[in-house]
Amino acid sequence: MNCLSWKRCRANQTLFTVMRSSYAVFLCVSAIYLFAARLLHAEDSPPCRIVSYEKHSFVVCEFDLRQYTLRVFWRQRDGQPYGSLRNIPRRDPLNNQPLVFATNGGMYRSDGSPVGLYVENGRELVNTDSTAGAGNFYLKPNGIFYVRGDTAGILETGRFLRQRPSADNATQSGPMLVIDHRIHPRFSPNNRSQKIRNGVGIVDSNRVIFAISNDPVTFNEFATFFRDNLHCSDALYLDGSISSIYAPSVQRTDNLWPLGPIIGVYARNWLRALPSGSVLH
């Protein structure tokens, strides 16, 4: 090979290497752009909607915990219960992101304290209640809704105690509405007790759905809605007449009180970490 041919060969190899590297960078940037676009579209979509099913109306709010942060609230710094959805922080104390949804988070006693297991920020503040008693909470099986990072689950209380899953936040309530795709065994289509009701369901390990009826429904109707319309494998009843939600995406701001445990959902900023801001009330 003469000198000129050798130089041309080297130049071609260098050009090919540069083109291959540029193409790899292009593919990487394109993948990041598409991923970002999907997240932006998901975050821009309103989390709540109004759904009609079997002559009843519901507000349904669905959250992917990879895009939202779920927290629970009971007592303020002075030890007093928050008591109302309007009293919980409007900004996430850790990243200053806005509150997009809130609801009552389970049964409570006359002093506002939770009935049954309550875990807040990894601390178990109230023990699990597996005793017998009167009222909806004790309509066995009852269950526990729990969140760990960006995953969530709902387990019947006995199963939860056997498995002992790790939880950042958890609340016990009852009765279970749906258990492994099956309606609670004590619910009957013939029961006529109708009330405003709210609950939480699991679609998969990352997605949770909250629903509240806009008109009175029976337990069986509410459970069937979670299973057959929302396609939840498991769902838990949160409460009845006191049921409340804060859902600005559907212009809903309930101020019923007093409430016990409260669940709040905040937007999560995936582009950059923001410094903690002041807590707004």
C-alpha cells in the first residue's frame, strides 16, 4: 500500500468512527427525549375524572407513584389532629411540589386518632388492630393500604401480619372491598344500605386509584365498581358519610370535619431537585 492509499484508509476509518459515535449519541438523546415527552404528557394529564357506572357517578383519581408522592397526615406539630383536608400542607415539605389530591385516610376514634395500623414516614405510630368489634372497620376481612417508595399494595390484615411488608406510609381500614379480584364475601347484592363512600384500589404495584361516590351506593355496588370498571385486584374501604376529597383538577374541594388520618398526593419533579420550601397552609 502506498502512502496516499494508507492515508485515505486512515481517513475513512476515522470518519466511520466519528459517524458511528455520533449515531450512538443521537440514539441516546432520542431515547431520553421520548422518555421525557411521555412523562410530560403523563404529568400534564389531569389525574382525576368523573365516571358514570351502573346509574351512579364517581370521582376517580389515578396516580402512578413514579410520578407522584403519597404522604399521610394525622397530627400537626402541636400534637393536634389536622382534622380537615384544608389543613394539610399545600406543598410537599421535602421538595416544595404542589398538592394535587387529598382524601380522608381511614377510620378514627373520637380524638382523631387512627383505628388500627398507622405508619407515617417509616414510623409506626399506631399498632395493627386484629380484634373483633362492631362497625364497618370490623367487618372482616379488613385490610391495610401501604406505600414503600414508588410502590404500593393492599393486603388483608392477617396476610399483612404474616408477610410484614416494609412500609413508609400505611393505614388500616375496613372492610376490604376487593380481595384478589373477588368481592368481599359478606357483601350482598340484596343489601340496600346506601351511603356516600370512598376507597382506594390497586391497579399494579406502581398505580393506585382513589374513588368517591357522588351519590349513595351500597358496599356491593362500590366494590363491583372497583373490580369491574377500575380493574383493581384489591381495594379497601376508607369511610362513609364523612368521605371527602380535594381534587382541583375536577373543581372539588370538600371541607368536612373532623377527619382522622388524611392521605395527600403531591406532584413529583422528575427534571431537577428543588430545595425544600416553607410549608404552606
